[in-house]
Amino acid sequence: MPQTFTLFEPIFYFIVLLSLILLLLTSMPKFRARLYPTFMSVAIIVLIIFLFITESLIVAQFDLTGDEKTFTMGIVAVTLNVLTVYFAFRKPRMKK
């Protein structure tokens, strides 16, 4: 039975936490910036893609199995970053 590769799990926990904080800051009206959250979200998505490629190469090289937790956390982080970009460019509602 092959072993599971779990060395990237703490990195994905940190990425999900960072993505959640970035989403919360973007959804608050006081911190309404567009460039910084968009740049950070794209950078995080590129990092996640790089980590997935690296993990797949390591898993294939050493005949291991991939960790489904890291894959799920990667998908959650990408979703949070897409929401961050959406909230960064959303127009605020006008109060009457």
C-alpha cells in the first residue's frame, strides 16, 4: 500500500487562512481597494497551481498517493480568491 504525501498540508492551511482574511478585508467597506486584493488573489492562485504541479511530480516520482485534504483546501482557496476579486470590483450599493 503506497504512503500518502502530506508535506504540503501546512502550506495549504496557511493559504486558506490567508485567502479567508483577504476575503474578509475586501468585503468590508472601510478597506475597499481593488489593486492589492486582485494582485494577491492572482498570486495565490498561481502559487496553488505551482504547488499542485510540484506535488504531482513528487507523488509520481516516489510512487506515493496524493492527499485529498490538500486538493480540497486548494479548491477552497481558489474559490475564496475568486470571491475576493469579485468583491473587490463589486460596486457598493447606494443608500437612500
